[in-house]
Amino acid sequence: VRPDLTTLGKIIGGGLPVGAFGGRADIMSAYDPRTGGARISHGGTFNANPLTMAAGLATLAELGPAAYARLDLLGERLRAGVTTLFRKRKLAAQVSGVGSLFCLHWTGKRLVDYRSSRPSDPAAPLRVFMGLLNEGVILSQRGLGACSLAMTEAEIDRFITALDRVLARAVA
């Protein structure tokens, strides 16, 4: 697949607000003021922001094969722990994800599209979200999260333990 345009965000700024786009030369030439004629102007608060670009470069310097392997292991540990909790409590729930990413799904249905991921109990995500907040864990209300290089196995285990306590109260 060769895209006409590509958009990038977040990670290229090392955690700072930024986005970027690029594409085929014939498309991108419309943004080049040096070519004359009618051009598309593109301005923004964070355009060419040196701090953001420095953070992005510093992040890229840290993200080698060992870092990605470590993120994958943390994600696998988290997903395995959550799967164990869901099975132990016989919940119609599952966790999906790849690498460092994960998402809690409050349904026992096979996940094939957005509709199949809708919670069987629509109130469950909010109960778990609030329960985790009370445990000192911040996770999106949708249950979507990502492990980071700042995390250790101890943080993953803390998340799993907190989720176990929340499930005992909120979903049982």
C-alpha cells in the first residue's frame, strides 16, 4: 500500500502536542510557497516548534528494538493478567490489544467490529473507570490504555491488583 497522504501525531513529539502530515510530491507541492501560483497556506500554534521537535528526536533515540521488546512484554503481562481476572470471576469480558496497547471489552461476544465490542452491561465501563480512579489508577472510560517505557512490571501488577479489587466491588 502506498498512501497518497500520511498523518502522524502524538508520538512524533515525544509526548508533547504535535501532528504532521506528508504525501506524494505532487500533492505536497500545493503547500510549497516557492513554486508560485495558488498555494495552500498551513499554519498552526505548534508548527516548527523547536521544543516539540527536540522531544520527538529524543524519543526516537530511546526507541530501539530493546525498548519495543520491553513494551511488548509489559503489554503481554497486562493482557494475560486481565484475562486471568476475567476468567476467575467468570465475567462476560475480554481484553484485546497488541504490543503495549490494550482495551477492556465488557462483552463475551467475539470482537469483529465496533458493534460487537459494545458492552453487554452499558454501565460497566463507568463503574470500572470510577473504581480504578478510586484506586489511584487512571484509565480511559472506554478501557483503552497503553504501557510506557516509564512503567515496570510492578506498575502492571499494581494495575491488575487494583482492577481485581474494582471487579470484586463493581461488577460482581
